[in-house]
Amino acid sequence: MSIWTRITSAIASLAAGEGLAAVFEKLRSPPERTVGFTIAVIALSAKMAKADGLVTRDEVSAFREVFAIAPEDEAGAAKVFNLARQDVAGFEEYATRIAGLFGEEKQTLCDLMEGLFHIAIADGTYHPNEDAFLRRVSEIFGMDGPCFDDLRARFVPEAKCSPYRVLGVPPDMPLADIRKTYRQLVRDSHPDVMIARGVPEEAIQLSQRRLAEINRAWDEISARETA
């Protein structure tokens, strides 16, 4: 059974008049948290699309890059996106429900934020309203300011991004300790680890960009330190 079929089943209660945000309450336990993760990215993407006023083809394409969607499942994915756009619930309610769904699993929430950033910059423009939207979502998720800024620096072209920020380490940290952090980040970004914490297989593409950035940062730092 594809995840889109499971999502359709999860939101069947909408026919009874429940809001989409209420669906998250039913998706707290594995393996249904993968459904919750997927609905979360779709729903917040739909809300974010209103931030800059339009949904471009690039943003739609970026959504497809985050999630592998088979042709037969496109209708189901579009249904969830449209439900979220039409739902009267605001994005802050969605974000609050999502934060409650994943509790203290901050890395899963970081995975979700990466997907949103990927979609936000897909059209080549990072709109100020998108920045305000994502910053507020990160606050609701319990991410502190520096954590959000580091994540933003990895995605937004005009944001200054040092290799140390990518790895989340201070420039004066000993190289041996930076290496340990780097290796832990690589382990945390492994597809099997991401699936274990609730990221669906259909969204493992998220790990590819992260690993590329992590490896690039480590290569740059190690080259500087050993020069």
C-alpha cells in the first residue's frame, strides 16, 4: 500500500467535517508517523504557498523532488495539498499540531524544515514572507534562532554559509572534535536512520542534499586545518 493510499485513509474523517489539522492527532505511533510527516510537509507547503501569493511550476516540481510520487498517486497528493490550502485552520495551528506529533524528536522536525526550505527556494526567489513564515514555524517547533539561521544559510543563496555553520561547530573547535561531529551528522543523515525517526521512504531524497553539504563542509574545513 503506497503512502498516498494511507494518507487518503487518514484524512477520510474530513468527510465528517473535521479539519485537516485534527488528523495529526491520529498519527502519533509508528509506522503512521510517516504519514504524519508527509501530511505535515504537504500542509505547511500549501500554507507557505500563500506567503508569496502564488504556486509556481518550480515549487510544484520541488515538491516532487522532496517526495517520489508515482503517476497513479498524483491525484492523492494533490488532494491533500488542496485540502490544506482550503482549510480555515491557520499555519500556526498546523505547526503546533505537528510539533506535538513529534514531541522531543527535534531532528525529525529539522528534516521537515529542510523540505520546506527546499520548496521555498525552488522558484529562485526567497520571498520575505516565506522567510517570516519559516522562522515562525521554526519557533513553534522549538528551534532556537541560531539553529534556524544555520539551516537558512544552507539553502538561501544570499545567506552567508561557512562550512562551520553547516556542521554546527565553532571555528575554534579542535579538528578531532569537528571530525566526530561530522561523522555523527553523516550517521544521522543515513536513509535507514531517517526512516526510523519517521521520514517516509518517499522523502529520503532529503538526505542527498544534506549529505552533499555535510561532506563539502568537512572537506573544506579539513583542507584548511591541514594546509
